[in-house]
Amino acid sequence: MALEMAEGDADGRAGAGEGIELAGAWLTLDPAGGLYWPAERLLVVADLHLEKGSAFARRGVPLPPYDSRATLALLARIVERTKPRTIVTLGDSFHDGGGAGRLGAGERQALAEIARGREMVWIAGNHDPDPAPELGGVHLPELAIGPLRLRHEPAQGGAAAHEAAWGEIAGHFHPVARLVVRGRGLRRRCFATDGARLVMPALGAYAGGLNIRDAALARLFAGAYAAHLVGAARTYRIAHHACLPDR
């Protein structure tokens, strides 16, 4: 398998982005894990899980308290590359309902810079179902634009998605793909799509992931689907059956 990537290259450096079609809409996969819709100047990101570190610390689990800073820095690089008019976060933007209140002054400033001159749309997630008015922007349960529906959790099974007249972009599952490349094991966040539905990778530094071959992900798609692995300068498309399940 010709796959030129190394373990540590997913750092959000500049890349052209891979174009894909979803329900008639032409989208660009940013190599750091964002999805850009040029016709709408709209950037979609999912599962930032900001303040996960502080949430674990409150339960006595020590984690370095830098996850929000790292996640927002990555988002800022994607925004600088794509220059969107609108940013949509697909839920679980915060790890819990109190996450927005625990943001530090530096992180609040970083978020304000990201949002400056743009419309922010916060989709409700299962971790953060309630609005955080202090963040500004628009808070919605889901969003419909043209042929696409944007929500946190996928709405139904794969066959139903293919029969629908619209496409779906969702988060929640944090897809990752496992491969062996030149004899080395590789586990990488990825987009997962079959052309009718797309499940976003988690952007959060501490978000973790679910194997793309896991039944919970596989049942979202009607048949063949692909993983688009994030990389330094591009994404890498791999058929789902070429990815390895977790042991």
C-alpha cells in the first residue's frame, strides 16, 4: 500500500485539501480535521471537547491543562487557511455543561479572535446540550443548508440516509482508522463517508476515537464507505475494508 505518512505529521500545517462530493455539494477536507464548503464559505468542525482536562481534574484524574489551548490553536490554523464566513461546531464543543465557564482568559481571547467578523453556530451535543450565551453566536439543535443537514449525532441508519434527498454531516463518533504502513502500526483520526453521510473526526486534543470498523460506525453506512485519514498536508483515502479493526 503506497501511503506516505509518518506517525507525527498531523499537526495542522498548510495543505490544499481533498475535494469530495456529498449529496451534490462540493466540500473540501482540511488535513487538520475541518470540513470546508466553499460555495457557502462555511467551515464545519466537530467534537472540540474543550476543557476536558479540567473536567477530569475535578474528578481527581490529573491531565495536563492545555487541551483547550491546543485545540483552539489548531482551529485557528484551519480558520486562517479557509477564511470562512461561518463556523459551525457540531456539538460536544465543551466536554461538559460547565466547560464554557472554566475557559481561561487566554482561551477566551483565542476563541474571540477565531469568531471575529464571522458567524458562529453552536450545535448542541450530548456533552453540552444547553446554550452558553456568554460565547455569543447562534445555538441550534441542528442546521439545514441546501442539500445538507448538520447535526451532532447521525439521525438514522445507512440505508435511510441513501434514500433521503439530502446529505448528512455529523460528529459524535470520533472515527479513527488503523493501518500498518511499512511495517509500523498507525492509528489516525479520519473522516468517514459513503457519499450520502459524512462523520467528522474529533478536533479536540483529548477527544480519543472509535475504530472505523466498529459496528457502531459501520451500521451508519449502507454499503462501502471510506476513511479519509488526516495528515500534515493532505488527507489519505482508504477503503474501510483496508483498515484494520481493533483487536
